[in-house]
Amino acid sequence: MSRRDTIWKWVFYTAGFFLLLLLQGLALDHISLLHVHPYLPPVMVAVLAMFEGAYGGMGVALAMGLLFDLTQPGLIPCFHILVFLLAALAAACEGESLITGTSRLAHKESDRAETLREEYAKVGIEIDLSTPDVMRIRGSAIRPARVFSHGDHRIAMSMAVSALRSSGAITIEGAEAVAKSYPRFFEDLESLRVN
């Protein structure tokens, strides 16, 4: 392929990339299908990998991942999944942990940021939501309590992971909500427990 053709090819890819980002920001970020926001960057990487081969696609995927991590933390599609594990980990750590981009948690099965704050308070963990789009978690000892999943599978999972560090039993009302996404969650969690 000539140098001119290579330049035009990458101009085309770049233009397509920015058009898809525009579509993502203007339309798809406002649509929820089964509580999931459609997300195009992986599609872009797959198309590039199809045309450029695995190595070219992998290079672009790494560059895009770095670009999005550094510039667009609110667009990360799995953030609303990872934040629950991060909350459980932060609760078990000493000091204060800061999670940004939490405004995306508001319109799910519950206002997930507020629900995390409410339920973690019951086990002695302070979560501060006073700064918009930010969650500050002050880790300390996790105490026994009765918590409520609010019918939200991710809240139930987060509290279950935190219960592993509790000084006593944590009862999760509505724990059956995990069946929505991970029916074997409690069996698998128990199999990982180290006594």
C-alpha cells in the first residue's frame, strides 16, 4: 500500500472514530437497554482489528483504553459494575478512598451511590457523597449488621464481599437479587473463602 493510501486510510479511521464518539455522546449515553448503555469503542476496535489484523487492532485498543481512562472516566461502560467491588475493597482498607464518575450510578435499580452510602453506614463504613460525582469511602472495621439489597443484585454482591471482612455475621435481606446476573454468586464466593 502506498504512503498516500496509508495516510487516507488512517484519516478515514480517525474520522469514523470521531463520528462514533459523537454518536456515543449525543445519543447512546442517553439510552439504556436492559440497564446497559450501548458503548461503541469496542466496536471500533473490532472493526480495526478486522481490517488491520490482530496486532493493529490490539495497538489501537491499548491506545483507546489509555485515552478513555485518562480523559473520559464517566464513559467507561463497566464502571457501574466495578464500583461495587471497589466500594467493598475501600471499606476494608485504612484511610480514605476516592471514586469519581459516580453520577452514572443514579438511574439503575436504585440510586446506587446513595444505596451504598446507606447500607455501608449500617456496617460502620462512612461514604461521603457531598461532592457531586464523587464518592469518598473511609475504610475501617466492618461490623455485623442487617443490610438490605434494595432488590439490586450489585448492592447484594458488594455487601457480601464486605461481609468477608466483618467481625461477625452480616445478614443481607433480598440477597436473592444476585440471581439477576450471577445465580451462583454465593456458591462461588464461598468456594473462594480462605479460613
